[in-house]
Amino acid sequence: MARFDVNAARAQRLEAHGRTWSFELDGESFTLPTELSRKTAKALRTLDDNDVDGLLALLMGEEQFARFEEHELTMQDIAAVLEAYGKETGLGLGED
């Protein structure tokens, strides 16, 4: 029986999607990871289901999230970003 090679599978995913997924807002670029570490996944579980800021801060990092917060966004804007992110990466964050 052939063994599953985790490193090869990871390399294939990263080749297909890259390490980050990016979006633009008011001429600025922001990135989110295409893969989540176990540590990040564990931290996500501690967030309240409605903690959108906590989710974005965790994924973006402190410095990038501070820049992001300077923009005026609606919840619909954020939902659109998370939906596109989920479709592109398969992570499906922000879904019920």
C-alpha cells in the first residue's frame, strides 16, 4: 500500500494557491493565509462566533489589521471578503 506523503500534498496545495490570498480595499492590499496552522485553528475556536474583528485580527496579524481598521466597511463588505476567501481557499470562515 502506498503511503500518503503530507509534505508532497502540502507542496501541491501551496503551488496551486500560494501561501497567501490577497484582496484590495481602497487601493491597499491585504493578505490572509491560505492554510491555517493548528495553533491558529485552536485560537479561532476560542473566538465567539460573531467576533468578526477577532477573526480578521487573528488571520491578518496586528499590524495589517490596524491598517484594515482605518477603512470604513460594512458587514456586507466583510462577508463578501470572507465568502471569496472561502471559495478560493476552501477554508469557509464566517459560514454557519
